[in-house]
Amino acid sequence: QPFNSTGAPQVQTCFHHVPTKMPFKNQTKLANGEAEIHHRPKRGWIWNQFFVLEEHMGPDAQYVGKLHSNSDKGDGSVEYILTGEGAGTIFVINEVTGDIHATKSLDRERKTHYVLHAQALDRNTKMALEPESEFIIKVQDINDNAPKFPDGPFVALVPEMSEVGTSVLQVTATDADDPTYGNSARIVYSILQGQPYFSVDPKTGIIRTALANMDREAREHYTVVIQAKDMAGQVGGLSGSTTINITLTDVNDNPPKFPQKNYQLYVPESAQVGKPVGKIKANDEDLGVNADIKYSIINSEGANMFSISTDRDTREGIISLKKPLNYERKKTYTLHIEGMNTHVDPRFSYLGSFKDTATLKITVGDVDEAPVFSMDPYIMDVYENAPSGTEVGAVTAQDPDSRNSPVRYFLDSEEEGERFFRIDESSGVIWTTQPLDREDMPWHNITVMASEVDNPSLLSHVPVTVQVLDVNDNPPEIATEEEVIVCESSRPGQVIQTITAVDKDDFANGQRFFFALPSQLPVNPNFTLKDNEDSTASIIARRRRFNHLIQELYELPIVVWDGGEPSLSGTSTLTLRVCPCQRHGRIRMCQGEAFLSSAGLSTGALIAILLCIVILLAIVVLFITLRQNKKEPLIISEEDIRENVVTYDDEGGGEEDTEAFDIIALRNPAAAEELKFRRDVRPEVRQHCGPPRSCRSPSVELDEVDVHEFIKQKLVEADLDTSVPPYDSLQTYAYEGQGSPTGSISPLDSPGTHSEQDYNYLDDWGPEFQKLAELYGEAESEMTT
């Protein structure tokens, strides 16, 4: 294979001309007996590719190769034609000789190959002497591209104190040359700057630490330059470089350090408890959490009086006061303060303990202080009703300073207790300004203030509580103010109600009470009082049965004594109301009240019901009035004159009807006009009798008058009365007459007698016999009265 002047191999192809009359044939006998002919192309007119070097910089065109046909006799009768990519512009061909040249410099990185087509024609006939053939011209690579780092420059982090060989970063360079041809794209890495701290792997480009115990506090930033060279690093190879900025990150490899071992601090004794009084700081060269410090006071003398905390922002130790300072008691304090890292890395424990200590001496400053009371608070007592100016007690305050200035006392003028008390400004003795009443205010709270005479602006306060002691100055009273209910069926000796007493005085004086009825009043015939000797008393009925129709209210005065010294008494009057109680008298409430209470009706509902009743009554009265005004005449016309029979369907009431007709008029007609009673009201006839069976009926005591004269008188009055109907009426008077030795058997005129029988058993028969028991009870009560 010959080479051209550039050193590239030159390909020459010779074309062997085969006459068209004697073509090569391959015959295949088919199944039908026919033969299939296969044409074989000319091997001399077939080739694969040419090669041309890139970046040709010579003055002449670069020779690529030569096309030749076997039909070419050298007489110029064959014409060579080139078509395809770059034909005529980049690649030119000699039509006579078939030589191909490249007229321009080529760049493989832009285009690696070109596809062209070659033809051989008869110059005279323009007939193809050879079939068109395709071939490729490949651009052959040369080392014309240096390696590059597309992602540079780089930034990397690595912890300080890392071991040798710790990976930091991997860098990768690229080369545009052909990696399949020669060593143009074979890259080797090397370090140009950054030794002896770092190294780089020549094949992979991994950067590693090369020096042990690199300290961030000594040097934090490093600049490393890495070179990438092609041609496997040989001389003549192209190279490129990049920069890596490496920063060492912090680890906790430095303990805290106090700048000095001894400190001093001045704190006045007036410093407030819980407030900061000073600061202290330990330095740590580390960063972030590696520099966090916790401060503590490690000696008991300082820890009892002071506390220390850490300021997160400044990492200072804030010293605060735990207890009040007193210059007169202790003038100096010594604090041993320790500063220790909170995040310790065990890998660096060999460096020692990550803490440090310092000594702080605190000097207490003397300050003029307010007076101090001997007690806090004060509790005093005084009896009530004590005269104005009575001494209650005394307070004492003293100047805590060494000079011991005199103290002045006074009361807080903003409090209400100032009007009850006053204080001596020199001695601190407290007196009353007026008598006190325990029942009005049993405790008084006042505030006493003290100040130095030399410095009145310094004040101290102390609360004083004064208890008012009790004396027996209030008489007892009956505890209940409600009415006492007395059942009508009460019996002699029956307990009506048990009462108690109350006393405004203290329990020690009012715990024992005594009860009695007033001795200056006559004996009460209805009620008596029994002292139960347990600070209670019982009201007891003295007679049988009460009637609320006769007397509904009774008043009972009661005297109560207390057990105090001296003993006081008070008289209370109780009101007793007589009511018909329910069965057995278990519910002490009047029936009317019980009904309203059980119904649960409000005032508005009761008013509405009453209004409805009034309206209904008005309607009934109006209806009756209209009927009375509309009377029909008994005689309809003058022609209709006949006797009329008037029937009165009045049915008598039987034996119980004692009010329908007064039979006394028949017994004594002369006194009829004087004894006309209302038939709609039951007459009350009170008889004052002596011994039993000595009372006679009123009809017997009246003067006797002839009944015949009385009937005649009534007949005349009826005839002369123009308002009566004009017809006769028949009146029948059933008169028994007089002079019967046995007397009348009617119970109406029988004299009242006192029965010795006790009808109280009727109360136990149930509600059906309650009315009967009340009637007998009323009769017995009237006889007793």
C-alpha cells in the first residue's frame, strides 16, 4: 500500500475491463427446466473507503486517492465523474486521470466521513463504462483537542482532622478527539497545586487528603489545581486544568478556655433576687454546636446564693442572684465556675476533657436599706365595744444598716382601717379610734409602714390583722319568723311545734338557750311552753280542738335567755294560725294554701281564673234579670175568665230542712214579726244556760197568742193585698196545740245538753266522717266556751 506525501495511505484501484459480449454467468436450473442467470459485478470497480487527514495546513490540495477503470487505455477516452457530499467543493477529481484531492482543511470533530459516488463514462458517447459505485472518505483524527473540565471550577468540603486518604471530590475531564484511534483521547490526571495537603488519582480523578490532622483553626481554605493531559501523559500531549476550592469543616477538637483564671465582681446588697448581676465568658475556637458551652457553679458557697445560665446568642454565662444579699452578714462570696462543651466528639477524647474552670470573687456593697419589721405579718386582738383609745398591740421595726437610724411609723391612708385605728409614730403602739362591733366586722386588716427618720424615701410595709373578740351584747331571738300552723283537731298536750333560737354573738356565748312564757302575763288558756333543755322548746296545746271560724290567729309571746356572761334575754311573739289540717295533721299547712301550693298556679293564672268567674256570674245575673222583666199575665184575655190551678213542685228537704219554714210563727203568732229571720242565712242562737237541762226552747218562753186570731189577721191581709192573684188560695197550718204533758218529740226545740261522750274517734274513720267530726267538735267547743 503506497503512501502519499502526508504519510496517509494511498489507495489505488485498477479496473479490469470485461467485454460486454462475454459476461460472466452463473446458471441455476429451476424446477421447470428453465435456467436463471446471475450477473457478477466487476470486482475491480468496487472499493470501500478512502482516508484523509484532518487539519491539513499545506499550500497544495491534499491528495486523497485515484479512480481507474480497466476500460481506460490512457488515451483520454474515459471520463471520471464524482458526486455526493462535498463533491466539487471539498473534493475534486481529475476527469482524465481520476485523481481525487481535498481542497479544504477538514475537522473530524465536525464531520467524521463523507459519502460519494464514482462513475466512468465514454467521453465521446457519454455511455457508462462502469456502473455507479458508492464509497466513503473518512477523516482521519489527529490530536488537535486538549482535555477540558466542563463542570469546573469546583467547591468541596472535608472535615478537619480527617485521616489520610479521605475522599474529597472526583473530577472528570473530556477530550473531543477520537478515543478509538491512538492516544489522542487517553487522559491522565495530576495535581499542579495543593501539595502536600491533597493528592489525585491519575486514572479516576479522585482527590484525597494527603496530610493528617489538618486543623481548621490553623488553616480553613485550600486551593487545589488539577491537570488533565491526553496522549497518556506523554510529551507532546495536550492538557487542560481546573481549580478546586476546598474548605475544612469544623469538628469539636478544641475545649473551652477562660481568658483568665480569676475574676472580680461588685454587687450591691440591694440587688433584686432573680435579676442578673454579672457575666462571664469562656472562649471556644470551634463553630456552631461544637462551641456550645454550659456553665455551672461547682462550689456550695456560690451555688446557694447565685445561679448561672447560658446566653445562646453570645455564649456568655449570666450570673443571677438566688437569695437576698446582706452586707452586714456577709461581705464577700467566692464562686468556682465551670464551662463545659455540650457536644463532645468521642474521637477526640485523647485531647483531654472539654471543660475549663475559673474563680469569681463577688464583693457585696453596702446600701442604705429600709427598716425591717420583727414579724411579718402581725396578728392582734381587741374586745368589741372597747372604748376609744384602747391599746391593740405594737409593731417593731429596725434599721438593718450599721448606723441603726431611728424609725417612724404610720398607717396606710388608702385603707379603710385607718378610721378605726391610729399608731404612735415613735413607739409603734396601735390604739382604737372608736368602739368596734364584732357583729358588724369581726376582722380588720391594716398596713403599717415604717421609714427611717434620716431617709423617709425608704419605706417598708407589714400587714396587721386585728381580730375583734366577742362580748355578749346581743339578746337571743326565736329562729323562725313564719306563722305556726295549729290543726283544728289538736288535743291537749299535743306538741304544736318545736322552736329554736339564734344569737348574733359568738358561738361560745350563744350555744345555750332557755325558754319560758312571760311571767307578768296571766296563764295562757290555749297554749303552754316546755323547755327541752337542749336549746329548743316545744309549743303544746292546752285544750281540745280549735275552730278557725271562731278565732283563726293567736299570739304567743316567748322569752329566750342565752348562756352568756352576763346573760341576756329577749321576747319574741309568735303568730299561730288555726287551720283544718289533712288527716292525722301530718301536713302543717292550711287546706286553701295547700291547694294553691300544690296546683302551682302563678299570680297571672289566678287573676285570669277570677276574671272568668266574674264574667260568668255577670252573664248569669243578666240572664235572670231579663227573665224576671219578661213576665206573662195570668189572665190572657177578658173573655178567658176561669179558675186557674197553680201547681208548685216544691219538694221538701226532709228532716234536714230546718230553714225552709219557721214553725215558731205557728207556736207564737204574736212574735212572728219580731222573729223574721233570713232564710238564706243560718241564724246563730246563743243560749246561756246554767246547769245541764235548765235551758228551755224559745218557743216555750214566748207569750202565748191564740192561733185563730193569727189566721184571721193573715186572711184580712191577703184580701186587702192587691198584688196577689185574684183567686182563692188554700193554706193549711198544722198546729199541734198546747198543754201536752209529754212535750214535743221534735229535735228542733229540744234543749241542748252536754254529752259526756268523746267524739275524737271520728277523726280516725277517714275523710267520709270528717264533716261529722267537725260538727260535733264545734258543738262541744261552743259548750266549753
